[in-house]
Amino acid sequence: MESEMLHILVVDDDDRLRELLRKYLSDNGYLVVTASDAQDARLKLGSLVFDLIVLDLMMPGESGLDFAVDFRKNSDVPILMLTAMGETEDRIRGLEHGADDYLTKPFEPRELLLRINAILKRAVKPDDQEIQQKMIALGIAKFDLERGELVVDGAAVRLTTVEIQLLKMLAERPGEPCSRDDLMLNTDADKDGGGRAIDVQVTRLRKKIEIDPKLPRYLQTVRGKGYVLIPD
């Protein structure tokens, strides 16, 4: 899973471990929020969306196991459960009642990271994969093929109707040159302007998606053929 930073909720009553996990996972590219117990976790889940929960099995009050069983009734967000040595039966029950994986304390932080990465890869659904395919990456720019929206360095950039039509047509055929005639026939570019009208539109688009429009990396000219879009 790529794209945006993934959001992890760490639930553990051990203040020191909770802070260590927050810092380690943050340093490895995740957005991390922590909770000290099940009640605190529910508060965080009520206001934020998470991609994965790291959950301590044994906590005072409501245990991690009870929390997982209740949480799984209404959510399929993956759970990585942290268990202590000798809690074999509880660990099995955790896997039976909603946990996706477990890790025994004490553990190496790198192993935790590897398990999280593996869970998140498995959690990608077909619908998510389809959505990712509709997002075209162009360096710091991203184009939503379905919505016709362009975001550059995190900020939305306004596109004209013709610019959207051009970018969609090129994005649907990545790496394949599109002739000026084809681009004119399939967009609302000024037909009276001939190929020159397309050139003008491409120049405008480059200013919005290229770091250096004079040396385009993504929207390139193919001599004698037209234009081609080369995403990351």
C-alpha cells in the first residue's frame, strides 16, 4: 500500500513501550496515534480512520482480547496483537476472534515492522487495487483518472475541461504516443486551430505537472507522432 501515509493505532497500557512504538513506526513512514486502554482506543477510533491496530492482549480493565472481539463485529481493520510469553490459549483465541497476526513480547522492532507491512499488503482489496490503478503518479503530481482531478505536492490544481480531456486520453494510454489528430478528435480543443491548438494545451498542462516545463519528464513530445504520457 503506497500513496498516502498509512495510519496506525497503537493500544498498550505500558507508557514506555507505547512511546517507543510511536516513535519507531513514525520514523518508518507511518502516521501513528496511541491509546492507553480500550476506552481510549474507542475514542480515537470514533474520530479517526486507521489502516491497522497494534493491540496489547493483556490490559487492565477491558482486555485486548475482549476489545478485539467487540471491535471485529463492526470493522475489518487489521489487528496485530501483542502477547506475553505463556499466553498460548489467549493468543489462539485472539486469532480465532479477529486478530490477523500476533507478536510475542519481548520482540525486535524490525520484526514488528515486517509483520505490519505483511498484514497491510494482504489487506489490500481488489477495489483498492482498482482505485490505485486509477491514480496516475507524475512525480509530485497525481492525477485521478476517474474524477479528472490533479493534485500537485498535496494541493489541488484547477484544470480546464480540455486539459482534463487531454490528460485522461494520454493517461489511458501510458507510454503510447497519441497523435495531434486523435487528440483533437477526442477533445474540445479548438478544431480550427489544428495541431497548434493541441500544442497550446499541452504547453499549459506541462506548466501544471512538470517541475521544468521546458524539459518535460512526464508529458513528452514524440517527433512526427504527437505526445505521450510517461507516468512513474
